Amino acid sequence: MAEVLVLADHFDGTVRKATLELLTLAHRLGEPSAVVFGPDPAVIEELARYGTAKIYAVDAPQDGVHDVIPKAEGLATVARESNPAAVLITSSYDGKDIAARVAVKLDAGLITDAVDVRAGDDGTFAATQQAFAATYTLTGEVTRGTPLITVKPGAAAAEPSPVTAVVERVPVTYSELALAVRVVERSVREATGRPDLGEAGVVVSGGRGLGGAEHFAVVEALADSLGGAVGASRAAVDAGWYPHAHQVGQTGRTVSPELYIAAGISGAVQHRAGMQTAKTVVAVNKDPEAPIFELADFGVVGDLFDVLPVLTSLVQEV
Ligand SMILES: Cc1cc2nc3c(=O)[nH]c(=O)nc-3n(C[C@H](O)[C@H](O)[C@H](O)COP(=O)(O)OP(=O)(O)OC[C@H]3O[C@@H](n4cnc5c(N)ncnc54)[C@H](O)[C@@H]3O)c2cc1C
């Protein structure tokens, strides 16, 4: 079976959910393999649990080096040597930066922000993208070199498929350029105890209907009762009620949780672009004509300040 190489994104011994999704996708397309930087046993174990038959363990650059260019060099080295049928990378800022550099190094075509990838009978890979806030769907394929495809988180549900992985160490001598950017300071965002927005199974988002920053407490309470993350519409973020890191939509984060609850959000096309692949959407809005109801699986026409606290206590009782 054709080898499909995945760039593994991992931090502190944990493989990011988006990488596990890529491995499931790779499994559908061929034989998944992965590139990791610095062989961490916990990372290798997790990759094998999700079906990675071969793991290329590339020497990590020294501490303090900004790792986008080194990762591009390491990934290009592995891709040149292993000649995979395709390379899948998470569509994050860093992922797309790395993918573009690798495409130039390999003189190969690149498709970004795919929401699905399918294998054709002739060995080609068709990548689906959505354009203009998902008004259009288009399918494309790379016609030159090893296809490089960045895939948005949530494109596939990660499914374990345990295998015994073969680990191959890949020594890489990084160029001077790769070591030219150093991280001079790193600060960790204050932990909220809530899951990351992009990885959460449940997301509860608040919009302009909340009327003020202080009212996000009702959204947070419901999110906490469900073990979920908190999102926000751009209107709420622009008003300064919630940090931009929580914005869901075209110019914010893309989320694909099992459950998305939109409270006081009208459902503008730019908001929907970031959440419409959620498995179940619940909308709470006092306007029965709000466009969010067109997309919602369950809708409550009512005041969110009445509905959310009741919902929170019902969940807490379960
Ligand atoms: C280029 C571009 C990019 C954009 N990117 C994004 C993006 O990434 N994310 C995003 O969200 N938007 C984005 N927008 C903005 C988008 O067009 C909308 O303006 C925005 O999503 C509206 O946010 P909202 O639904 O919170 O506010 P509104 O549209 O004002 O809706 C508020 C809703 O709350 C309801 N409501 C009010 N009070 C209550 C109550 N007490 N109980 C229940 N319901 C109540 C109202 O009925 C209304 O439906 C973008 C716009 C542009 C032009």
C-alpha cells in the first residue's frame, strides 16, 4: 500500500488531536507513516496506537531554536528519502508555513486547508476545500511531485488502530538558515482548566446577545458543566468581551466538536464557516428568524439568560 506521510504535531509528550485525525485519514488513503522531531516514547506509543506503521524520528534542533524552518528541512529530508504517495500536515499557521517551504524544496504542488482527502483509482488524491465561508466547495489534485496537503482539524474523527511501529532515526544536519531564528521568550497562557478550543468535544459559544463581558459567566458555567471549551463570535470579541483566541469563524478558529452550543449568536456566514462541521449544533436565540436555526439540529427560541442557567443545572444533576 502507498505510504502516506503525516507530520506529527506533539507537545510535552502529547500528540495533538489534529495529528491523530490525520493518521485516521492517512489510513483511509494508504499506509500511515509519521515524522516526529526528537523521539519521545510517549509520542511514539500514541502514534502506533493510531496506526502509524513507520515512524521517522528526526533529530530535533537544539533548544531555543524556532522550529518552523528546521521542521521544513527535516520533513523534506524524510519525504525525499521515503518518496511517499502524499504528505499530510495540520492546517495550523505553523503547519502551512512548513508545508509551503517543503513544497518549494521538493518542487511539488501544495493544497492548503483541505476538509477532506480521497484516493482516486489512478493513485491520485483529491482534496476538498471550502471557499468564501463555505459557500463553494471545490476539489483539486496535485499534478506535480509528491502531493502536499494541509488538512483542517476536524476533517476526520480520530480512530485508534493499534500497530507495532518501526522507528527509524533520521539524522539531519540543519542549515545555518534553519538555526537563524531563536525564541527569546516564552510565556504560557493562564490555564483555565478548560480544553483547547480546537480539541474540545463540546464548545459553548457566546455572541453579541450576551450584552457584556461579565455575562460570559453563564456561557462558562454551561461549558464547565459539560467539560467543554468556550468560544465567541467576532462581535463579542470585537467588543472586547472575550479574547480573540476564542473567536470561532472565518477569521478565528475552526472547531468541529461533537456538540456546539451557540448562545446569542445570529449565525452569520463567517461564524458558520468555523463551526458548521460540528456533529450536533444547538442554538439559543430569542429571534426565531435568526439564521443560526437553519443550521441547528436543536433550537431553543428564548432568552439565553433564562435558558443557559436551567441547562447548566440540568447537566449538573445528571
Ligand atoms: C471578513 C469578515 C470576517 C468575519 N469573521 C468572523 C468570524 O471569524 N467569526 C464571527 O463570529 N464573525 C465574523 N465576522 C462577523 C460576522 O459577519 C457577524 O457580524 C458576527 O458573527 C455577528 O456576531 P453575533 O452573532 O454575536 O452578533 P449579531 O449578529 O448581532 O447577533 C446577536 C444575536 O443574539 C440574539 N440575542 C440578543 N439577545 C439575546 C438574548 N438575551 N438571548 C438569546 N438571544 C439573544 C439576537 O437575536 C441575534 O440573533 C466576519 C465578518 C467579516 C466581514
